[in-house]
Amino acid sequence: MPDWTIRPFRSMADAAPQYALWLEATARLPRAWRSCLRNVEHQLAQANAAPGCRLYAERADGSLAGYIGVHPPFEWSPQAHGPPSESLGWAIPFGFPWNFPRDPSLEVALYDEMIRSIPETFAASPRDIYIQRFRETWTEHIEFLTARRWRLLKRLPLLGKAVEAKATPPALLPVQPSDLGLVADMANSDPTAPDVTAEQLRARWEGGWIDPDAFWRLGDRGAFALETRGRYAAVTAFFAEPKAWDDTLAAASAHAAALGAREFYFTVEPHERPLQNALNARGFAEVDAGVYYVRDAD
């Protein structure tokens, strides 16, 4: 008999143990995003209206053994939601059954229960497709999905390079909410970056998609956000005036090195050809890929 039972979301008190388990379960996966507790709490806000969109495997002592989550259905258009270039209809972002210590039987139980319960949880919503993202190097997790009728939809290259430490790292200022207009101006002057507004940056900030504790600016010349985890540092935002582009890149590299990373990398989307060209010209090469897998909704 298993030593855990599966239950739905109860309250925001589930956020901290969920985030701690994510960090443990993904600690050895290359280029696993660190996320942050703010982002977990932002996403769990949806579970107040639909508790079944988060399922937790809880041991008899109350500790967390695993979890799986989905997001409410929304209409996926390429203009609004990025990577897949075609419309996906009504999509449900679908999570992996993360658990620690890893227990294959628990993975199956969490996954099967989520698949079973989605039609009940979102009975009033249209559902066309489930979508999930991984790193291409996470082969065991991808095999778990493909054995269950998931298929590859889209592949986004991760372009990386070894960090370069500086004896005297450049002086950086933490980005504050009052700086978001300045950062938007940097973005709009950067030919390698899509235009962005201060309001869009604020939404990413407040949702934890950019970690406020890891968002830095090089005076009024450039800004970057780094999600550093172990030997890897993901550049999750990068904007610079043309004349300061290389200085900002060097500052990001030096800061990643100071935080203990050995590689920093960018995820390059199809519309970001100018960024890809700029990175390739500076010695960045593909180190992995972000992959999107989909399965038709039942």
C-alpha cells in the first residue's frame, strides 16, 4: 500500500512546500528553471477557484511527497502566447508529476488522477489540447509523456556560453518598481529585443516571471535578469542601448560568475532572429533546447 494519499489544493499554505519539492525534484536536471515562491503563489491563485487544478500527494505525517498542476483553459493564439506559431484552440498548460524522492508509481498515480479529473474540474470550459514544456535533455521525463500519447510541437534553442569572471565586477543597481519605465526605454532602443511597456514589465515582475531579487541594471544603459541555479544561469530578460549592448552582456556574464554559475544562456524564440544573430556573433552556441509537447484533450 502507498504511504501517501492524493488531495486537491487547500490553501496558499501549499505554496511553500510545493516550491521546496520542485527545487529538490529538479536539483540534478540540467538548466532547470529556479522559479521563485512569488511565481508559485501567483499561479496558485487560480486554484482558489478550481482546487482540482493542483493535486498533492501527502504522507501520513503531513509532508509532501509529490504534486501535479494544470492551469485553466485559455485560447492559445500565436500573437498573444508566443512559441507555437499556430493557434492551438483552447489549451491547458499541464505540469509533470514531480515527486521526491522519486517514486515511479507515484508519478503514474498523480498523472492518471489529473487526466481523470480535468473534465470535472473544467466542466464548463472548452478543452482542445494539453501543453507542457521541458528541456530537450530531460529524456526520462519526455519518455514518460511520449508513452502517454504526447508529441513534440515546438523546439526553441537555448544559446549558451561559458561565463567570464571579472576581477572587479561592474557596479550594478537592483531594478526597483520605479525603474520599470527606464528599463522599457532601454528595451525600445534595443534592436535585438521586442518592444515592451512598463506595464508589461510590471506584470512580469508582479507575477514572479522576472524575479525582483535577480533584476539588475547597468546605470541607465542596460538591464538584465538572471535566474541562477547551480552551474547554470538563465538570462530571463535583457535590454540594452546599442552602444552599451556588449557592456551589459559582459556585466551579466560577470554577475553570473560571481554567483557561482559556469554557463549563462538565452532562450531564443522564432521572432528573435536579431537576438540570435547577435549572440552567435559573440560566440554563443546551442547548448540545449526548450521543447513543447502536446496531447489532445480527452
